[in-house]
Amino acid sequence: MIKALIINGVEFPVKYDGYTLSRNKIWSTNTGRNNAGNMVGTILAIKDKVEVELVPITPQKAQILDSVLSDINNPFPTAKVLYLNGIEKEMTIYTGDVSYHWLSQAIGKDGLITGVKVSCIEK
């Protein structure tokens, strides 16, 4: 179970059960089927992909997240995934687009943003 995602030193708590972890094979360019129909190729690496949904965050925290994930000068930030059992995995990532959903905005308040989802793909 994932507790938090730390990107460039900024911690973002993950919603309970708000994550998917997948391990993806990276195949060589000669991968495919041969004339006999058998699969050929070589696995070059196995890379992790972590898709998380964050707990509700403030607009200020969303701006921090967006500035890190949309930094054209650093498209491959460092991320740490903190698991509840204390294990921590650090990886260089690229991300998919981030989506935001406003929960509420009271008079004179900034409101909260819910449903923030981030896909972190190991480089």
C-alpha cells in the first residue's frame, strides 16, 4: 500500500487505495513474431509505473505539484514512493498529464481540489 509520493522533495499523501502499481517490460526493437509464429525478442528492462490519486489538496499545493510536473527544463524529476510497510523506492520519472477537480470554494476561501491523479512512469 502506498502512503505518499515525494516529487523533488515535496510530499503528496496518497488517497487510501488510490493507487495502481504495474511492472512493464521494455522489449528490444527485434521483438515480434517470426515466420513460424513464435514470439522472439529480448526484454531489456522492467520499469515501474505508479498511478496515484492524492488526498484533497489546497490550490497552493496543486500549484507546487504542477510546477514540478510541468517544468520544461526538468522533464524527468526524481520521485520517491513511500509504502506503508516502510519501504521506499526512488526513481527518475516522466509523468502523464495531471487532472484536477474542484471540490468546493466557499466565500473568501480557496477551496480544495480532489481527484488529483498522477501517472509516474520510471524513465
